Amino acid sequence: MNADQYLEALSAERRPAVRRLYQTITENLPEGFAEGMAYGMICWSVPHSLFPAGYHCDPRQPLPFLQLASQKSHIALYHMGLYAGGELLEWFQTAWKEHSARKLDMGKSCIRFKKPEEIPFELIGELCRRVTPAQWIEMYQTTLAESQSRKAGAKVVGK
């Protein structure tokens, strides 16, 4: 399955919003990310040609960055740069209030849109423009190293 097939398979109710979100992403994502399908979602990742190490959980997979899915009760946008936290997450949470009257419905990386008519497309476009593949690789490596360091410290303490 590819992105077009995924979009065509959506319900008539969801298809326009998810298609517009898809177009917003593709028009605003910096050059270098590769589109594909992963985990039953449309996915944009850093290809092995730019980051040969791949995803630490499965190095055969490219480094994931952004995923788009129509879930049972919402449209989901997974942005791994937000999961890494820091300035990008702070900016997004502040900017959300300027673009939406709705409370931000978000997990660690998942932004949930329960009402398609309330998706702040302009904000999502700006979010996409804010991180290049090189910046994502740097964020990913820093976050991964910090996580591994914390785990190593916990093992020493807990022996």
C-alpha cells in the first residue's frame, strides 16, 4: 500500500481532512525526508543514505520522523521531534494556543485531532518546516545518548 491507496481507503468523512493534512506535510517538509508506509501509517523518515545507522530499535528501518494516520476515534499526527522535547515542544505548545481555541490533545509525540474541521493546518505546516533531516538526526542522537546514559546510571545505582 502507498499513500494514495491509504488516502483512498479512508471514509468519505475523514478523507478530505487527512488528504489536506497530507498535502500540508508534503508541501512544507524540508527536502531529504523520504515518504513511505510503516506501521500501517503514512510515514516520513530519514533514509539510510542520510543516516546509515537507521532506527536504533531496528537498524534495518530508516530513522522515523513523522507519521500520519486515521485512527478509530481521531486523526493522528506523530512528530518524533516533539517527543524529543525541548524548544520545539515548547514552541508548539505555545503556538497551538494562537492557532486553536481547542485544548491541545497530545501524547508524547501524537497530536490527536478529533474534529477534522478544527485542524490548524497553518500551524502544522510551520511545524513541518522547523526541522530538517540533519537537525532531526542531531536531536535523535542527543536524545538517544541521554536516554542510554540515564539507563546506565540507573543500573549502577540499582546494581
